[in-house]
Amino acid sequence: MCGELREEHAGTEVVLCGWVHTRRDHGGVVFLDLRDRTGLVQLVCNPEVSPASHALAHQARTEYVLACRGEVRMRPPEAVNPALATGKVEVLAREIKVLNASRTPPFEIQEGVAADEALRLRYRYLDLRRPEMQEALILRGAVTRAVRSYLDEKGFIELETPVLTKSTPEGARDFVVPSRLQPGRFYALPQSPQLFKQLLMIAGYDRYYQIARCFRDEDLRADRQPEFTQIDLEMSFVDADEVMETVEGMFDRVFRQVRGEGLELPLPRLTWRRSLELYGDDRPDLRFGMPICDLTAIFASSGLRLFQEELQRGGMVRGFRLEGVTSPSRKVLDELVEFARGLGSAGLVWVVREGEDLRSPLARHLSGEEKKGILEGLGLLEGEVGLILLGTFEETSERLARLRRHCVEKFGIGPRKPWSLVWVVDFPLFEWDEEEKRYKSNHHPFTSPKPEFLDRLEEEPLKVLSDSYDLVVNGSEVGGGSIRIHQRDLQERVFRLLGLGEEEAREKFGFLLEALDYGAPPHGGVAFGLDRLVMLLAGRENIRDVIAFPKTQSGADLLTGAPDVIYPQQLRELRLRAT
Ligand code: ASP
């Protein structure tokens, strides 16, 4: 391959195929950089060696497809190009064939090309020729290869589940496909293989995996696509620990293979509650320190109205230390106050350590004890800033989490380590949907409550914790799963709590309930978003950069023009009318 030639190949004959990257015509000799997915190599086309090759090289333009037979030789010392992996050698062309011509591409096929994304997506096959795109997609292939080899070794069976199926609710809108043979009926594209993988457990295939395409018809955000890929697995006769251990081994293998270094195992675990206490949300990024401290007790007998009122309504005082940010200007502090106000917080209190004392707008209202409590509680070093918010646990959690993320960016706080992989476990089984006035599953309706809550399910549903786990990588949720309900009566109780009438439950999930009656083993599993995982591993900001043919924010494929209208004949056959 073009990019693989090195000094040791000097003197050998090679046949290379690739695209003309650049052409330099030096009167007598034509130099072509020939490119394939491994890189570039310089071809030297000398009329004295091969007049025919020289003539073709002279005519070739960028992105022409060539085959070249020639001899690898060392470049003269002054012509060595240290910026190129193949820069010490070149290929003296003896024979060239133009396999195809090319029009001038609408943008340069170069690293870091500044072309507009819409244009890149319209000509995706050209965009994908760029080295950074090739790197990302080749890395993607390496990730799935590592996953497959690990899971195969562990005795998992790779199985496919249907794409034309019945709705499997994971909390999003379904894409639907009309049935021609049964007019008026629709398939749904799977939001995940959830129910099929559970059925496979019931069928006795106790370790399943699939690199599965999933579809969710949601409004797209920067890191979402209407179709995406999941590494989906399920195991029988396991508890949550065993699923997590299996996954840790898999991630270790992936990291080893694509980053050259494995992970420190076991991965840390935080309960959902603890994660909220320490980082304000359930997607903690442990590359940074700065945990949240609860300072409420320090202000129990505060004379300040602000604090008194907050504590009376059951509020809290919580804050964190801005690690390494010392003696900021008043302007910077005011900007933080402004940012906090934007999050809905009435007031952000900042403090700056000055010896054993502190500087703060509230300083003169604080007792010596309170000041000491703040300095120690937050662990402030000399000159460092602490940020404190008042509010309920939920309010302060959400706001502090956002403030923490904001500060990491604003102050360019450096990570302590390149990777943070952490499990967040024991999520509440339900959450309350204020709009619809009903309970909703936090994960999905098939997640098992922890056994200790089984007899209190109906009494205090919001207090029930589930046997669930999410894997958070560098502050983004990369996947999650749970131990599933494997008993029909429990599944029916959960459906009832979710407000699903008996009739509706049977209509939607009758097949699952029935299957649970025929010897369903205890089982659990997990799924990971491959796209997001590859995005993180490739150090990209945009999920579209790790998908060969992604869709835009409005769900369009700019290359093929999907979604598109269909012929009236097709509509008639489906008995549909397009509006
Ligand atoms: N089916 C779940 C999801 O797609 C993952 C799981 O519970 O295994 O998020």
C-alpha cells in the first residue's frame, strides 16, 4: 500500500493503486503523490525511464485513479521529507495506467479541510477520502473487532434480531413502516433489541450479543442520530456485578487495542444518589476533582436572612472549590454570578481564601466559625475560589453540575487523567412525569427493582431503586443496562404502576408476559452507543465524524436525498395518502 513503503523496501518492485493527491510538473520529470487509505507516496515519472508513463502522469489531475508499477528507491538526502511517513523513499514509475479520471473535487481532499459540512455530506465519498475521516472509521472498525473477539472468547453468541418489528418502547418515538400485505398495519423499527434479547434468554441462548442498529425518531441534538448503533448484550443467570465485570473486560480490551493501554480495573462505582451528592448529576466526569461539599450544617444558626430562609424551607448550602483557580478578577467573579443567575439561581456566593480569612461579598456577615467551616469544608488553598449555591438538593445539584462543567471550560482546568470511566448504579426505578401526571420508568419497564424493595413497590414507588447501571465515560453516558424482571407477576405490577391497563399491557406486551410464564431464567444485560464511544476514543466532538453516512440535524441524508417522496403507485399499494 502507498503509505507503507519504507527504506527496507528500496530496490523492490511494487504495484500501487490509488488516487492522485498532488501533481508537480517539473518540466522534465513529473512527481505525483499517490494516495490510498494508508497514506501517500511520491511517484517519480521520468520520460527517460518510461515516456508513456510520463505522458500519462503529465495528463493526470488530482483524484485520478492510477495503477503504477515501479521500483522503490531511496530519495537523495536533500529530497527527504520528514513530514511524510514514506518521506525517505520514492517510487520510480516504469508503467502507469489511468484506471479512471476525476472531475475537480468541490473541496480539497486534505487534512483539516475547512469545507462547509453540508458540502462534505453531499459529497461524503470525497470527504471520507480525507485522512482524518479514514482514521476515525478505521478506528471504528477496530473497536467492533475488539468487541467481537472479546465476546466470542467469553462464549457469547452473535445473533440478529428483526428490524421490522413491533414497537419496543425505550422512551422515544418510533419510526414506522407501512405493511403492504396488511393494509393499515405498521411495523416499527426497533428502538433497541431489548425484548428480543430477553426472549433469547428465555430461549436458552444464555450469552447473546449484537452490534445492532437502533432507530429513534427524536429531535436531533448534536450528538444524536435517528439511526445509531449499539453494542447490545444479554446474559442469563447473572447478577449486576457479573454483567459489569464482563463489560469492564470488554472495555479494557477495546482500550488496549485502540489506545494501546488498558484500563485500571475494577472501574469505580458510584450510586446514583452519591453521584448527585458529589457531582450534581448522574454523568460525573472524574477527570476533574472538585466534588461538591454540603455546607448546610455550618449555617444551621446563621444570622443571615438568606441562609435562614433557605434552611427553613428545607434547602441546602452546597459548593465546590475551583481547583487551581486563584485570585480571579472581580469581573470574572461577576460573570460567574451572572452565569449562575442564568441557571435560575437567586444568588451565587463566591469566596476567595486569603490566609485564614476569606474575601466574599458576604464576608462581613459571616462569623469566624462559619468562615473556618467554609475554608475547611471546601478545602480551599491560598487564593483559590469556592462557589456556593443555596437551594433544594435537586436545584443545587443541577445548577452545581452545570456550573462545574462551565468552569472546567471557562478556566481551562486541566484533567488529572485522560480517561474517566465510572459506573453509576442503583437508579430510581421510576420518575414522576409532572405533565402526564404518571410514573415513568427511569430506564425501561423491564428493569428489575432491587429485591429489598419488592414488598414496598406500590407504597412509595419513587423510593424504589432498580438493579441498574450506567457507564459514564468522560462525563457522557455511553451505555447502561439492568437486571431484568423475569417473573410475570412482577412485570405486571410494574406495568400497573406505569399506568398500563391490563388490556393495554396484554395488547402491547402479551408475547413477553406469556414468555415469562414458560421458564424465564433470571437475566440482565446492557447496551452501549457505539457511535458515541468511537467519538470519544477518536477524540472527536461530533458524532457525524465517526459515522460513514450520517444524517443532518433535520434527519436528511444530503448524499442520497432521503427522506424523499415516493411514487403514487407505491402509495396506492400501501393504501396511504401523502399530505
Ligand atoms: N435496551 C437498553 C437501551 O437501549 C439497554 C439495556 O437495558 O440493555 O438503552
